[in-house]
Amino acid sequence: MAGSQSDGRLSDVKFLTVAEVATVMRVSKMTVYRLVHSGELTAVRVGRSFRVPEHAVHEYLRGAFQETA
């Protein structure tokens, strides 16, 4: 069953708050909000707040690092 497999993978995803992302990236929360609103950083809206998949943060940083190299 494809649905149950995707549910299993979704439960393995670790979501970070905007504050946690800001700490990892060493930027302000406002910078994280700008990245989310511009679509550069994937996020899920939960109520009035955002949650960012941890892998999205790593992908963003990997891409930013490759652009500067």
C-alpha cells in the first residue's frame, strides 16, 4: 500500500521551529521567515506558525554552500 509507506516516511521527518532553524543557520528569525515566504526554504504551516523539515534546512545550506564555492 503506497499510502501507508508515505505515512511511515512522514513520521520519520523531524520538523524544526523557525527559532530552531535560525539557531542552526545562525541567522535571525526574520531571515528564516523571509526564506519561507519567498519559497527558498520549504515549510509547513501549523496553525499560525511554521515548521521546517530538517532535511530542507540541510538542502538549503548545501545549495548555498555550492553557490559560494
